[in-house]
Amino acid sequence: MRIFVDMDGVIADFKSEMNDYMLTNDLTKLHRPEMKVDFTKFKVMSGATLAIKALEDSGHDVFIASTPPWDRPEVWGQKRDWICKHFPSLKRKMFLTHRKDLLDGDILIDDSNYRGQSKFKGKWIHFGSDKRFLKWGNVVTYIENYEKV
């Protein structure tokens, strides 16, 4: 199966980094070009490393599907650098897009729902949406069982 995985909030701990950022910066700049969050500093989400490895080891074709801020092109490189460091097997398997419904795959794992995720032609796993998808171990188990259907 071809599986697309979002970065921020799914494999990269966006929330922790944003909490740290908000403690030390002007919140009025949160969604503006002046916001200078360094995406290379994000921690890996708990369980993500083992989950991605398990999916790859099971023969799945795993890709990254991320939406960087379009007005900060330096972030595109930061995201690539982060993937190279934490998930080197995916360094040449990245898609940057605001339209995840245009991706051609079997499964999309994403924590947000405002970039076409609900119109994705395969199965959208809304990461963190309910207890089935709160942890990576649950997601991998779900995918293993989904394959059998």
C-alpha cells in the first residue's frame, strides 16, 4: 500500500515546539511571516520512529505529505533536513502540498482536516481524532487489520 504521512502533529511534535515558542515570543505574530519557528528543532512524536519502520518493513511504500508555510520557503528546507535526520529512508519521498486530496495513495495519516483530507480518495486516518488513532501503535495495528479486509 502507498501511505502518505503528514509531518507536523503526526511525526513531528509541532504542539510542544509551539508551546515553547509561545512562552518566549509575541503571540500576535503566530501566523505571520515574522514567525520564526525553526522546524529542524521539532522532536519526534512518541512511537513515530518505530511505526514508520514497521510500515516500511511490512512492505508499504511510505511518503511524507506536508504543508509548509508558503511565505517562508526556508521552512521547506528545514522540513527536508528534519526528515533526513529523523527518517532518512524518506528523504527523497516528500510531497509539499496544500491539497492532500490530490495525492494518489491508499492511506493518508494526517491530524488536520482543512486541506482536502476528507476528500482523499483512499482511507484518511485522522491522527489524534479518537482513541483508535491517538497513538502510533494503534495506527499501525489499524493499518495491519485494514490490509486484511
